[in-house]
Amino acid sequence: MNKLITLLFLILSLGCSNQQTGEEDRIIKHLESQLDYAVKNAELLATSELISPRTSENGKLKLVKTRDWTSGFFSGNLWMMYELTGDEKWKETALKFTLPLEQEKWNGNTHDMGFKMYCSFGQAIKYTDNPEYREILIQSAKTLSTRFNPVVGCIRSWDHNSDKWDYPVIIDNMMNLELLLWAAKETGNENFKEIAIKHAETTIKNHFRDNYSSYHVIDYNPQTGEVQHKNTHQGYADESAWSRGQAWGLYGFTMLYRETGNDEFLGQAERIADFILSQPGIKQGEIPYWDFDAPGIPEEPLDASAGAIIASALFELSTFSDKQREYVSVARNLLATLSTDKFLAPVGENEGFLLKHSTGHKPHDSEIDEPLVYADYYFLEAIIRNRALKTKDE
Ligand code: GLY
């Protein structure tokens, strides 16, 4: 009798996992068709300057120049579609959207180098062995390093708003450190790694509140390293928890632990996760509002990009943490919500973007409840990470 029950259980769970795989395959096919449409749309509108889709504005596709912080994500999406399908067509298309970004390796006016170059060329070197791409990334890391001030212990994020801030560092900047950690491994130059670690340590010291939610902008005195202001730029208020900022922190410290093995970074990632998971609905897979403290909840716009970044980060954090089961379950719940009709755009709509309902910059009244190319990027990455976990479990 016991044997019969075990057999039945095995048959049922096999059926269940087959069903899940079938559903995953269906979604990947859907995403592939939509990305096909996105490429056609982008090629139609692209100019020598405007090269990469960012969002939709007044119902029209908005393309950006290479210097825009989002310029690397579309090519990253195409590389990830290559990973998901193995179809050489995606590799060729990805290269077409990656190569125009090369000139950014010299752009020292922004901290966004990691977003631009690591999400594009950083993906390209996974699937090609072209030594030129390696050199492009190393030069990008060198250029980014010039923005590090050892007195502050951080890379400077922005040069704008100089009337307001002397040396602004934003939580998003954690994401640019992956490029430096990669370059340290590739070249053996420890300086890249030291900068990344110092930046992360200073961020732990100054960016977080007692409940491990994070400020968006910390303004330092560049001569003394003292903290001068704790502000927001894209969140609701200086003291609120801007959702995507919390997501960047979670993802950034998880990645820092992966690359350094330093327990301090793992602990920080887990404490950020505790904060995020304590927010209403997140454990059940509800997509965050644009700011966890936005005053008009539940009438506030959502931010699918924050949901996708959190899902991707939790999948990775689960591989290092004792709370593996909880993190995987929340990440899968978020992924399931993003895969519903509410968020997943029908093929041929949404200007070719995969997801609907993201919010870029609410206080500036821009990109509210619109698609955003980086929501798609972390959504695809979360799908890939989930698939890798499932393969390991089997
Ligand atoms: N790094 C800018 C943003 O998250 O909107």
C-alpha cells in the first residue's frame, strides 16, 4: 500500500513538473515573439544616434542614445533570449545592438558604466570569445574607477544638481560594481576589487536606516568624507523607501557576496530581504508600488521593474542563504504575477516591451505606469535563474 502511495505521489509530482515546464515553454515562446516585434520596431525607428529602446512615451517607442543609463539593457535582453532559445538568430541580433555601445567605455561623466556595459558586453562575452569585448569591458572598468574618491570611499554617482549635492552617491550605484569585480578577476588588478569593496562598505555604513531600508541619495563632503545630506531623488520622500532603490540594494549586496565571499555582504543582503519581505503582499508575489511608503497606496502606480529585480536577486540569494526555501518561494510568486495578463504584454502591443506597469521617475512625472526596458531585463534574468535552480533540483 505504502509503495502504491509513493508511486502515485511520484506520478503526480512528475505531472506537475511537466505542467510547469510546459507553462514555462509557453511563456518563453511568447516572450520570443514579442522580442521579435520589439526588434522590428526598434530597427524601424533607430537612427545613428538613437539606438536602444527605453520606454513608451505618449504611446510611441522611445529610443535612447548610448550615453543614456538604460542603453545596455535591450542588447542584454537579446543575449538572454539567445540563452533561453539557443537560436543563433538572437546572437546576431544581440551583437547588432551591442556593438554601437563601445564608445561608452570612455564616458567618465557618469557612474552608470556597469548598467550600460556589463549588461551588454558583459553578456556578449558569455557567448563569444572575442578578445575585443574583453578589452572594451576592461577600459570601461578603468573609466568607472576614475570616479572613486578614497576620502569618501565611494564612486561618485552623478554630476548633475551641483547646487544641491557636492558628492552624491545613490544606492543604484551598487549595481555598477559587478563590472569592477569582473575586471579584477580578468586582469588580476586588485585595485578594481578594492574600490568595489570599499564602496560597498561605505554604503553599508551610511545608506541604511535601522530597519535596513535604504536612502536613495547620500551626499558626501568630498574633502572630509562626511555625510552632508540624506535625500531622495526618485522616491516619495527623503525618509521613504523607494521600491527600486531597495531592489538595487538587495541585488547589489547579493552579487557582492557572490564575488567576494565576504559574510558581511551576505548578512546585509539578508537584512535587506527581511525588510522587503516585511512589506504587505510581497511574500504572496504582489508587485511593489513605486515607493513602499507612497501616501496614496493602494491607488499608487506599481513598479514591475522593482518586482523583477527583487525576484532575480532573491533567486540568487537563495543559493547562498539558510532561508533558501522562503526566498525561492517569494521569487517564484513574483515571477508568476509578472507572467499574468496584467503584466505580460500581448504580442504586438506595448511597443514591443515584455512587461507593463513600471514606474521610472514619479516625482518628475515621467515614465509612470509605462514599460521600462530594465524591467524586461531582470524579468528575463529571473526566468533564467529559476530555470537553473529547477535543473539543479531535478
Ligand atoms: N538608476 C536609475 C533608476 O533606477 O531609475
